[in-house]
Amino acid sequence: MNERKAVIKNADMDNNVQEDAVHIAANAVDNYNVEKDIAAYIKKEFDRKYSPTWHCIVGRHFGRYLRNT
């Protein structure tokens, strides 16, 4: 695993949720290579832990996973 550092510039979340976001995102990057898959993992984890509905956009090509209900 490469050493990387997350920088949160602006957030409207409690600090514990921000820390969890960093851990979930790092886990997603470690386990997936496709931006859409990374976004799907993060979105599903946040929906599971913090109730739906979250949206997640990832990367330079804006890989995303959105579900409208």
C-alpha cells in the first residue's frame, strides 16, 4: 500500500464521520481499481452505516454511483 494522506478542505459532517469517510475511501482504493467501483463501495458503506441516501463522486473522470428511489 502506498503512503497517502487525505486532506479534507471543507465538510459539513461531524469529525468522527469525516474520519470514517477517510478510512472507507482508503479501503475502497485498496480494493478496487475502477472509479465507478470505488464510488459504489463508498456509497454503499455510507448508506449502511449512516442511513440512505448518500451520493458519491470519485476521481478525475467523475466515476460515480447514484441510485434514485
